Amino acid sequence: MKLIREGKVKKVYDAGTELVFEFTNNISVFDKIIPTQIPEKGRSLCLTSAFWFEMLRETGIKNHFISCAGTKMRVQKFNILSKPTVEDENYLVPLEFITRYYVAGSLYDRIRRGKQDYKELGFDSMPEYGARLPEPIFEITTKFEAYDRKVDLNEAMEIGGLRKNEIEDIRDTILKIDAIIEKEVRKRGLIHVDGKKELALGAGREIVIVDTFGTLDEDRWWDLNAYESGKIVQLSKEFVRQYYREIGYHEQLMKAREAGEEEPPIPPLPEDMVKKVTELYVSMYERITGRKYQ
């Protein structure tokens, strides 16, 4: 197999008519790879992703999954086009699609910094972190740029080679998937806060869900009982992001980026955090899927 792409957390190999994803134990936040390995992270992500892909297959939603073994997943291959058009088929859409159901993460940061008008979101006053959104937010960002950035409908159509009605179909499909996720994880005391999806357009430009989703890396999760008691317990990679906010690294990084200055290197995680994060990935596999981690 030939290594064709190495991302922040996984490697992609060409296996002829298929691709093989190798999930590493790397962990990244704020588009930075943390110089610390998280034991069991790669395997737990592969197994969690496989769980959701198998469930989508049962519901008739097309996806690229073939099989999963250990830290490796075999998937259907799609073309990568430099500038896709509305006439193309069988290509990876160079965009990421985010759905949000609560005020959290970068959405909260944008509101707090005055870069997002909370009234446009349906709130009469400044919402608190964790407030449920009156309506889901559907956002589109770039995928292959140095940093992910939000794009509007017109730019999304241009970058992705998409028609307006296709973006509407993509949104409807993702909301359907999220409804499946929410119904499933609430059985085990979890709230699905938000998440990211990627997709391809197959034969006849049919929507095909690709990459991974529904894991601790792409999605945000909270404990349901704690939330109903007025507390937020982070059960995703947001737990790690919060650590870097607390030590002041996130603020330093944002200031450097806004000023166009050299970015400070991200420090490694301390040993006690590595242990906590490892335990989180393993235990959350079991809570998300209802299966024993073996």
C-alpha cells in the first residue's frame, strides 16, 4: 500500500480500488498536533466510526465503509478534484459540514468576541455556555486549507462544485444522521452537542458519507444527567481544548493568528492528563456504542 496522505490524526493509504485509514494515537486541537500520544485512541476511534457506519447502512444512508480491524479501516475510494464542477461524479467534496445544537465551542467564542450576533440565532439576550439553540445551526467550512474557515452558500457551491439544492439535501441528510445519533446515545445518558461530517458525491451525484463521524474527535458530547442538573460535563476532545484554555495557550495562539505572528508551539499534555484522556476515549466508546471495549 502507498501512503498518499498523512493528516493530523490518521494516515491514508492507497489499496488499489479502496483506501485504508490508519488511526494513530495522535491528538490535535486548534489545528495543532499535540506532542503527546494517547494510548488506545486510534483503535477506539476506528471502532466507534465503524459502529456508526454500520448503523447508517441499516437505515439506507450511503457511506464509504467496508470493514474495520484494529486501527485500520477499509473504505471506498473517491477522486480528489482540484476544482470540481456540477457535472462531476465520484469525488470527495472539499468541504466540512458542521451542525450545532447548543451554544458551545467556537460558536460560544464567536458570540463572546462579538463576531456572532446572538439575536440572529434566536436569543433575546446573551446566551450562557451550554444553552440549547432554538434551531440547529448548519455551517460549512473549508477542508484542505491551512486553517478551516467558514464559507457562505455561494463560496461553498463554488469550492464544492455543488448546486444549491444539493447543499439543502446534504443538510437534510446530516440532520437525519444526527437524529439517529441523538436517539441512540440518549439511551446511555449522553447529549450530542454538535458534530462534523464529510461526504463525497458518488455515481449520479448521490450523497455518500465519508471520513469519520460520531467520535470524540469530530463531535462534542455532554453527560445528560449532569446537564439536567445545571452542570456541563465535557465528554469529548473539548475536555482537552479546555485544558489549553485554562493554561492560557488558546489565548496566546488566537492573538498570534489575529496579528499574523509566529504561532507558539503547543506544549505536551502532562502525564495525569494523558491517563484521563485515554480513559475517556475507552469509556466513551462503550457509552456511545453500548458495546464492551475489548
